[in-house]
Amino acid sequence: MTDVAEKPTRPRKKKRRRLSRHQEQRRRLLRAGLVTAGLVLLQPLAFMPLVRRWQQRLRPPGALDERAFLAACIKCGQCVQVCPVEAIVLADMDDGLGTGVPFIDARSQACDFSCDALSCILACPTGALSHDLAAKEEVEAGLARLARPEQCLARQGKGFRGPVRDAGFRGRLRYEQVDRWNPIPVRDHPYDRDPCDLCVLECPIGEAAIQLVAFPTEDGGQAWTPQVLDGCVGCGVCEMICPPEPAAIVIEPRAKPTPQLEALES
């Protein structure tokens, strides 16, 4: 007769102590307090502009005033996808509540209206980019300003020869004399201009926006300076194409901060 192996006995589960109604209420209260404390601690992350200060951005063509634009934009990125020169980008975490909102960094890549039809406006599903605009001349994104006159080559009586910017620059522009439809890298298109007038030459709006005008120099000679006119739409091509670093001419967004955002600047 063989011995039958005894089955191992499972350890008995310890009975959970039942909490009284008072203890249950106390536990719930403690959990609610921890959750509330966590939300309070994490709340500043949702309001990073309040901590990092509001930053004015150049918005895509047709953008409503800043308050209405931020309210209407759903951060879908449709405007980014249709831009032929990839001028429109989405803001990153540095912008806090502005994360995911489209803007244009004109020095890196301007809007040269290569699409002709304002594709970003047509792609916007909410009207954050106003559908009332029918032509590029109606855009009021920003305004060019000669911020650093001492950098301007024309004012120094100088010309410009060679490619604009450095070899690593990735900005593109539509040169109609090269390719009517497809923008090409700016670094692949050398210039030979005397005096330097690239801001006027490449402006997609033309002389209704910017002109080169003569002015007398201290030694009795003559130099030239860019003069921004009412037709400027703030596309940013002049800033992108300006040879000096930093650029002599810059774009200032027309968008104005809301009163709440203005308070953060003070």
C-alpha cells in the first residue's frame, strides 16, 4: 500500500477588517484632499504663458485678432499641411496654452504666397483664418520695420553678391524666372545686386509694399534705404531674404495682445 501524497494546503486569507462608516468617510476625505492638492500643484503647467510671459507671434494669413484667433483655432494643423513652403509651424511647450497654435517664424521661413490661393485659409475649418480674404494683398499679418538701420547694406552704399544666408539655411522661395510653380532653396539662388535691394526685389506684393529710396549721406554722396509702405502685408520675405545677421529688417505682428495678456507684460 503506497502512501498518498498530501495536498498542500493553501494559506488562509486574512479577513479584511471592515471599516466603520466614520473611517470610510475619513478615507474618502483624504483621497479627495490628495487629488485636489495634486491638481493645484499641476495647474501652473496649464498656464505656462502666465509663468513664461506672453509672446507675440506672427500668425498665418487671414488670422483674426489674437483673442478671437486663439478662441477659434482648434490646433488641427490643417494650415501647416497645405503650406507649400512649410512656413507655418505649431508652437511647442514653450508657449504653454499656445501649444499647438500655428505661427510663422519669418526669419526661418517666410510666407511667399507660393500657393496663390491662400491655401491655409481655405483649409481652416473654423474660420480662425478669415474666409473673407480673397487675395494676398488683403492680408494684414504684420508690418515690416527697419529695426537695425546700421545693418542695412543699401544704407551703407553696398551691393550684395552670392547666395543669401549660409549653406545650412533651409528656407525656400518661389522664383518665377526659375520655376513658376515650385519654390526652391534660397541658398541655391545666388544674387548680384548693386545696391542691395533684395527686400524690394523679392517682395511678393511689390512696390506697393516696399521701395528703395535715395537719401544724402554726410559726405555729400547718396545711399539708399528701404521704405515700407501701406501695402505691406507682413509676409516676412524681406526679413528672410535680408543678408546680414541679424536681419536689418524685421516683421512686427499686427496681432495685439488681449488686456489680460498685456497685463502679463508689465
